[in-house]
Amino acid sequence: MARQWETQADLDRETAVARLYAELRDCAYEKLPVQYKADYAFLRDGELKALVEIRCRNVRHDKYDTIILSLLKWHDVNAMAKAINVPAMLVVRYTDGVYTIPMREVPDSIEIGGRVDRGDDRDVEPVVHYRVERMRQVSGFRP
């Protein structure tokens, strides 16, 4: 069984971001099971309107040039969203605001990357990079 690195505190932070983003989009939200790859389904009047991947970073948005996402997750979320004709969104909470980019936008690069500090060889994989300057700030939300 794969180790799960997500803590309850991580999930609570994600839920707070989902709540904020859903309010901004006049939607409800539901946490999705892990096999769906995206973190949340956003709904309006019970109808699925978007698949959303949420990240919470404890740095300013301009600390790093890019935000990375697993190539497999990027592919799977985009494929599902395309199949049902809804947007797939990456929403990132930084310490200075919440930023977003449609996952259908072409990544700036695809490289081998990931974390090496946990001793889990599954953390190094092909990843997509989006330059943070391409992301749009949607809120001045602070943790």
C-alpha cells in the first residue's frame, strides 16, 4: 500500500481553499475519491461544472518560478474534464493569495522532478511546470 503524506491539517487547508473558490464561482463543492485524481468536483444546481486540483504552499507566489504537477495527474484530470466537457482548474493558495490556471493550458515544460526529502522513489516522476506569472490571482485570501 502506498504511503499517504497528506495530513488532516493539509486536508483542512485544502477545504478552506475549496470553500473560498466555490463561493467566488457561485458553486458547491464535493471532495472526490482519490481514484478521480482531481481533489474536488464543483457543482451548480447539482450539475458538475469543473474539476479542481488544489495546492497549498507556505511561500509567496513569486518564491519559485513555477508550480509543478504530476504529469500523470495532469493528463488524467484533463482527459476526464475533456470527456465530460468541463474545465479542469489548478488552484494554488500561497501566503499572499490564491492563484489559478486552467489545466488545459499548455505547460511551460515537462521534466523529471518531485520531492527527494521523504525517501519515497515514487515522489520523483515526470512533472509539468506552469510559470507562476501565467497564473491569475483570484483572491487576497490569507491563511
